[in-house]
Amino acid sequence: MPEQVSDILKTKAVLWIAPAGEAHPDETSVAVGGAWGGNWVKLGYTKEPLSVLYEFSEHESMVEQILGPVKRWKTDEHVTLETVLSEATALNLDYVSGGDGTNPTTTAAGASQVGYEQLDVGDNPLLEEWEIGFEGIKYDDADGSLPVRIFLKGTININGELSFSQKDDDYTGISVQIKALADTGNSNRMFRWQRVTAAATS
């Protein structure tokens, strides 16, 4: 099989979120940068690259007659995604603190009232489950942009402290960690990788 320089991937990634079970955007009709439709919501800009870690533990079977293992199985698996959200909003803080996106309250500005948003966090043992999607960009040999997408079902948590700095090269971001759950409604998969390799022919 010949090497394809168009398969070299260098891309930003955009984070999308929807209620668990939401249908994924169609690979043909939803172009790069297009709205995903349904209940998908874009979480805005990110401050750091997206990292995706897939890891698993193993069991090795040994027999008396041979020094090395003769069989190996996965015994558990985990998928973790991490990035930093650039937009420090009450809604983003609600998502990363285990909320369902409905907890922030917003008050409009008035003649004797400032406009503000407010979020109360704490004393809620539940972790909301979400459908998560990331979209990157691949370019074909004709410089056409094609989507690269990762989908998973999972929970979201804040992944470190909020840092408030006045340094010229820094600003406040929300560090986010997404941990996948086995999608029992879809063959127990942990994540789906989808890379469009060529545009439709007509």
C-alpha cells in the first residue's frame, strides 16, 4: 500500500457535547465546521490541545512447560480525554462539576440591576452522562477539508485548579477531563474514531 502524505494529521479539535444517546452527526451531510444538529452544543474554544489516552490491563496465561506467556487477554479498558476550555463561563463550570447544563442562572441587566450569571456547586452525588464528540480537520490531496471525529459516552470532571493570573502569556482556563463509559446500547464500545477519507463523488 503506498504512503499517503494526505494521511498525516495536524489539526485543532473542537469539543461538542449532547445528552447521552444523541445520534452522531452524519459523516456525509455534516461538513467540517458545520452544526452537528440535534441537541449537540459546542463548548467553545480550547486553550490546550486535545489528548486521548486509551489504556487497558492484561492477564497473561502461563504454563509449566514454557517460560513465556502463551496467551494474553484484556481485563479492563479505559479511555480518557483531556483539554482546557478557554471560556470560563458558568455553563462550562456546570458541565465540569458534574451538572446537567441547567444549573446556572442568568439575570439580565436593568436600570438598577447588573447583569450576571450564577452557579451553585456542591452536595450532588450524581455525575451526568454525556455523548461527547471532538472534530478535527484532515486535508485531501486537492486541499479539500474533511472531518476527523471521535465519539464516546462519558462523564466530565474538572481536572485541576482554576488559575487566575495577570501574566501577559496566560489567562484563566477550565481544565477538563472526560472519562469514557462503555456504551451498552452500542456493542459496549468505548469510543468511535471516524475519519472521512474522500469527498462524495456526486
